[in-house]
Amino acid sequence: SVTETRLTNLLSSILIFLSVLMIPVPLQYISTPVLYGILLFLALSSLEDFQIRERILLLFTEQQQYPPHHYVRRVPQKVVHQFTLLQLAQLALLCGLSFSGVSYLKMLFPFVIIALIPARMFLIPRFISDTHLDVLDGSH
């Protein structure tokens, strides 16, 4: 049996707090590429838990070889792909704003994040039914 513990989360939060106290002096000795590498490792190791990664892989997988996830069994393939492409378009918009060289566009980032809420509530249901959205938005 598996016993859930919150001790790991508490210890990591304490270590993060202690690292904030080290900002002026010791952190200047850690090179920027090392910090970028740690952040990249954390980002890549957390990708396994994201449903969008699974749905992107489904774009390139034959339907007979789909894994037995609940949303694949309850939503048609076309709707799953349509939802994935809509989310990828939103991600591309956010990345385009974030990585653009124009600083005025970067200032729009929070407003675009906020605009994604009404887009999800009013725009996406025009393309995908609410019953399918409930299944696709739910956690595993």
C-alpha cells in the first residue's frame, strides 16, 4: 500500500525559502546555465503528468493503439484532436507574446491569460459540446 506524506512538500518549501535568503551572496557563484539546466530538468520531468502531452502524442498514433484513458473511450477521436489543436493554438499565442522581441507585446501577456478564461467559457463551446468538454477538462 502507498502512504501519502506531505513531508516532502514541506521540506522542499523550506529549502526554497532558505534559497531566497541566499539571493545576494551565495547564488552569485552558481552559473546561469546550471540554474537553467535545473529549471529545464524540472519542466521536462513534470511533462509526464500533463494530459495535453498525451493528446499531442495521440495526434501521431493510430486509433487502434490508443492507450485506455477515460477521455479516449468517451470522446470521439476528431473531438480530442480538435480540442488539442485549439489548446496548441492558445499556447502558440502565449509563446509568441512571451518570446517576441517587442516589449510592448510582452506587457499584454497577463491580459491574454485573463482573456483565455472567457475564450474557454464562450468560444471553445461553440466548437466542442459541453459533455465532451467536461470529459476532456477532467483530471485522469
